Amino acid sequence: MPLFRSPHLIADINKVQVRGDTWEIPPRGLNIVWGNDPRYWSIPIDGPAGLIQVCWLEVSGSIQVTRGRKYQIRFEVQLKPDSFGWNGSSVLIMAKVGKQGNYQYEEASLNQTGKLTIPMKPSGLEIDVPIDAADPTLYFGLYEVWSGKWKGGLEIHKATVRQAF
């Protein structure tokens, strides 16, 4: 038995499903800060991850992609009726290519139905992978770490990365 158990959920890459040019990543295939602590998250074996309460939302993942291609990153999320702390707070969908890459991001908000919306970008965040990328790893995530407000009631169903054509 390990002496220390991380309070964070570490991605299980075996949970990632690849279908053609699309990766579907369920909650257990993502890194979730405080995800192993039942005071903050409820993460069943299958089904959506349920945010109980955090003031630091950080959900991330990574996959190997093909150089010279463009990819779309989306998160499928929903607010539960008893959600709190989201008014006036935006979330960022961020991505970069390689550990040393520069982040690109889109600001998103949760609309009245609890769905994540990016103004003018129904496809989600798009990112180009340079043909000469030294490291073709796509790092991506969903973040709300700036407001300092406690928030809860968010369900994360999955992240999707799709090659754009």
C-alpha cells in the first residue's frame, strides 16, 4: 500500500477512445486537480465527473497528434440545477503543442442551459500543429483559476479532440 495518495486524479490513458480522427476522453482519461478528494469531486468509474466544490478548476489532458494538421478541442460539460459560483466567471479552453509551446485559448461561458459556449466558435478551440514541431504532443485543458470564487455543480462528460479538415 502506498504511503501517499495524490489528491489529484491522474489520467488513465487506457480510457481514451480513438475513433478514426477523433479522440474521446472521459473524465477518468483526464487529469483533474483535487479529483481524488471526495470533498471536491465525485468521479465514478463510468459517467460524468461531478464537481462538488473547488475554487481552482483545472482539468487537462494530452494526446499525440500528427504534425502539419489542425485540431479542434471541445469539452462537454453541464451545470446541475444546484450549481453555484459560476455567475460572472468565464472558463478558458487552452491548448499548446509540446511542453515548450505557447498556449492558445478561447474564453467560454456556461449559458442558461448549463452548456459551455464559445462565442463565434461552435467547433471549440482550434490549434495548428506545425509541420516542424519538435514534440507533437497536444496539451489541452479547461480552467477557471482566476476568480478565486468557490464554485460547484459542474458535470464533465468528456473532452473531444478532432482533426479539423
